[in-house]
Amino acid sequence: MVKSKLTVAKYLDQQISLSEKSQKEIAEACGWERPNMVTMVKQGVSKLPINKVGPLAKVLNVDPVYLFRLVMSEYMPETWSALEEILGQQKLVSEQDLALLKAIHKATKNAPIDLDDPRVAKMFEESFEKFVDRVLADRESAVKGARAAAR
């Protein structure tokens, strides 16, 4: 299964669709004078300015660390790579990452899982891919339903 890389534009298009906010509300929360800036960012015509990551994450109720990571890795990959190298073990961890780690610890009852064992790693990846595919399919279905209801 080939998956396309999630871009800032794709992510924001999804999250804006899932939010019940108008583009005018989103633009105002970000300090943009015109709502068309929201359209330009979600279409990938304009880049999301770094100083708007926090306000946009807040208005969309998404993880600001995740959005920041996505923006930096897409727009400034060399800078982001240098930051990650410098931060080392102190990498920025999003709330979602922490929640996933807690869920994994709970599911495994904190038993040691040897992901260096190729068989174990493959089982974990396959199970997690199936889970993610189901979550994304549910989300896509919800977005389509919300769009249909809005018409």
C-alpha cells in the first residue's frame, strides 16, 4: 500500500473540514484580515507562517507541536533536521504522541516489546497500519458526511 506524504495543506484542509469554524472565524483567530488566506494555506498556494502555527492550532483544536513539526519538516527541512539533532533526547513530543505511547504501554501492560526482532516489528507495524487505516477511513467518512450535511 503506497501512502502519499501528509502535507501541511492536506492536513489543514482535513482539519478545517472537521472543524465547525468558518474561514472568517479562522482568519480572525489567526490575525488575518481576509478569509482567503485560509483558502490559500489549505490549498498549498501560500505557506503557513510560523507565527500563525499556535493561533491556527488553537482555533482548529489540533496539537500545536504536531502542526509545528509538520510545518518545519515541509517548509524548512534542513533547519528542522538541525533542531532535531541539537535537541537529541529532548525532542518535541506532541500530546498525541504521548497519548499514543500511553496507549501502547497500557495495551502491552508495560511488557518489554523487542522491536529489534524483525518478526515482532512486522507484527506491530501491520497491526498499527490496520488500526490507522480504520481511523482514517472513519474520519474520511465523517468529513464526507459533514460536507453533505452542509449542502
